[in-house]
Amino acid sequence: MPPPRDPSSGQTAEEIERYYRNVKIGDPAAIRTSQYGRLEIKITTVSNINPEAGSIHLNDDAVWGGVAYSVESGKSYYATSGQSSLIVPNESVTAWAKANPRGTPEY
């Protein structure tokens, strides 16, 4: 059986930015991390919002990248060129994360 596909592959940068510009503290968030042929998606919640800086903070950190993210780019403030970024935690993303809690190789 082939590994599960990336459920966020159809999400656009505009869709992701629109979602995170409108979140409130306590809303769900999703962090997508890909490295060395592995994909991991972590579902967490928004813990702080700074509209002036265009940033949000999450309750949980990524495997790499910390808890602070740019709303515009979706990238981590701690590792802007890293492999962790925000995605929209829609139904397919949350279902994938639940079914693959440790991620999956060769996505």
C-alpha cells in the first residue's frame, strides 16, 4: 500500500494567509514539517496573535521551527528557511494527522 499523500498539497499561499489572518486565540492551527523524505503534520491551537507584527504564536512547536509564525508567509520566525510552515487545519489535514501521528516516509 502506498503511503498517504500530503493532504495540504492543494492549499494555496493565499488560502493559508487568509485563514491565519482571521484566527482567534484558541482556534485550531496546523504545522506541516517535511524533512528527509518524511512528512509530519501537527494539529495545535493559536495561543497569541500580534496583528501589527503579522505573527501568531501556537501552543505547540514544530519538530523544527518553534511556536512563532508569520501570517503572511506561514514560515516560522525561528527558522524562516526551514521545513516547517503553517497549513489550514481542514478536515482532510486533521484526519491525516490523526491517522499518522508520527508522520510518514516517502509522501
